[in-house]
Amino acid sequence: MRLDGLSPTNNNARSRGIVMHSSDYVEDATSKICGRSWGCPSVDHKYYEAIIAKLKDGSPLLSHYDGRFAI
């Protein structure tokens, strides 16, 4: 799922190709969305379809980095 940045610090997310995608490295993570892949939020394969279905029509996604990835 392609993402659009709305704040001045990430308003070029679409042009940079930032997407939400599933990834093997988050399979056993404690959060449903975690990890970062070149700026992209990575999602556990188990939750990918449900998360995309909920967000695809538009929803804010807050991402903060302090050594960990969190929403």
C-alpha cells in the first residue's frame, strides 16, 4: 500500500516510494506493525491483509523512531 506523507518532514513519501508491506523479519515481533525497511513500515504476514483493508480508504498512520519503531 503506497503511503502519502502529510507533514513537512515526510511530505515526499509517495515520490520516494514509501509503502506498507509484509516482511518475514517481523513474524515474531511483539507489535502488529514494526520494523522499518528503508523507511517503509513492515507488517507481519499474518496481519497484512486485515491491516491494509482497514487503512486502504485513508487513515492516519503515526510513526515515531526512538531506536524502535512504533505506531
